Amino acid sequence: MINFATEDDDTMKAMNEDDMYRYLGHMQAKQIKHARMKQKLGEEYLYRTKSVLKTKLNGKSTIKGINTCATAVLTFSFRIVKWTPTDLENLQTKMRTLFTRYRFNHPRAAKERLTVPRQMGGRGLSDITGLHDKQVKLLQTYCLKKQVTSSLHAAVVKADHRCTPLDLVRANANELPADEE
């Protein structure tokens, strides 16, 4: 194993393939372990949702708490972790189960009503599938616009062929509209 010397005459051990470290609150390794990350993020999302539901706030405040506290855990990961529509749907199903368990939603209530905005008669919960698609599309658009002026972004676009959820090579071939924001 290789050790590295620092400026303070300390030594650091090199990472093995299975070693993980914490960066911005998320466990990372030399390669992203998508299945492990999805499991941890899903558990944290459901834990935070359960914590908000236990407070027994009124409906509007509960939804606002879930949208700001729990959903933020997933939003960061949409750019890094490869979420499938099935993974996101399973998370939403588990969340609706929690809603029923904590008597926030009736078991036979329309599941679509949860994500409809409050002004239109719904509950106003953020749809994580829609958030995922929006985050990916916004970052694709940003990278594709920046590749014209930045050689770093151009290199990233050329190299990202199904390496990240953005899949910039395919997005570049499809030519995203420039006015999309």
C-alpha cells in the first residue's frame, strides 16, 4: 500500500477499492456505488419524512416540511446517482405508505392528488420523479451551453457517455433547445 506525505510531515494511506469517505454529507468511494447510495439516500428520505409526519403539524406545514427537509436529500443526488423511474416510484410508494400509517392520507385517496398544487385542490407535495427530470434537464442544458465557451465543459460533454445520469453525449446529439430554462 502506498502512503502519501503531507506538508506537515504526516502520512496518509491510499484508499482501497472498497474504502469510502464522506463528502458533502454523502459517502463516496473511488467509484460511485449507485445501489448503495440509492439505498442510503432512500432511507434518509423516508426517515426525514417520518420525522416531519410525527410532528403532527397541519397539512400545509407538513407538506412544506417534507418538501424542504426530506426532498433536499434526494435533489442533490439526482446529478450523481443513476435513479431509475422504478426506484423513484418505489420511494414514492413507501412515502405514501408512511402517509397512511401516520393518518395524513386515506388509503383509498387518489395518489395523484398528493402532487397536485394546493391552488388546484391538491396537497402540494413535490413529485420526486418530476424533480429528477427537471434537475437532469437543467444541468444538461447548462453543460451544453457552457461547452461553447469552456474547454473544460467541452471535455466533460465528450467524455460523459452514460457515466453520469446526465449522459451528455446523447443529450448533445439530441441538441437540447437553447431557450429551455
